Amino acid sequence: MRTPAGIECKYFYGDYYRGRNHEECRLLMNSSLKWAPELCKTCPVPSITRANACQYMVLIPSIKRSPVTLFKPRVGVTAFCEKTSRKGFDPHIGCGECHPIMPLIK
């Protein structure tokens, strides 16, 4: 479904049936984090799901405030691979075990 920022995200849900206006982020809701529409503008999750569709990768969200962004809340994501039990890798690429990178063809 399309987020308030105009990007497709599988975790965003909006119920607009018969005048309702209920929106939520199911990724943040499952982690007991509070969601606001402004978080969708800088959220990295839609680009991660477009780049990597690994069925074993689990995204663990967090809301961060840094002085660089003038203490505005942003969504941060760490990835965990259920198959290899690895964490801390770049979620755009993956852990490297489930979908190995092909060697260069000479």
C-alpha cells in the first residue's frame, strides 16, 4: 500500500473505507513503537524490501533521534537472518549466505 510519503510499503496499512481514516505501520506496531506519518518520509524499509526479498531476513525497527537531524525522529532498522542467525549486516544486500553473490565471469 502507498504510504503518506507516496512510496509503496508492505508494512503500511490504511483503512479509508466509508470515510474512515485509519493508518498504521505494522512493522512498528508489532515492535510496540509509536508510528507517525512523518516517519514514512525517511524510512529505509521500502527501499530495503525492493532491494532484498530474502524470506529469512527479519527487520527489527527502532526509532532514533540524532543531533544531525535536529532531534527529529527517524526509523532505524537492523536486520537478522533466521537461517544463519546472523545480525548486523547491510539489509539492502543481505547476509551473503542465502543468496550468494555470483563471481565475476571472465
